[in-house]
Amino acid sequence: MLIAWTTVASRNDAKKLAESTIIAGLAVCVQVEGPITSVYR
């Protein structure tokens, strides 16, 4: 298992990054913090 953190300029950017990472098959779960939102495959 690998865990990675990054920062982006806005919550909208984080949502786009989370969704594209899942669609590309690079992750099975992505969490956007503040408040936490999870995106799953």
C-alpha cells in the first residue's frame, strides 16, 4: 500500500484531481480533506 499527500489551490482542483486519479486507475480511494470527502473506484 502506498499513501501520498499533495496540496492544490482549491477544493475544486482537489476534487478534479481525485476523480481523474480514480478514473486513470492510479488509486482506488482518494480523500479530500476539510471536510473529508472520499472518492472510490
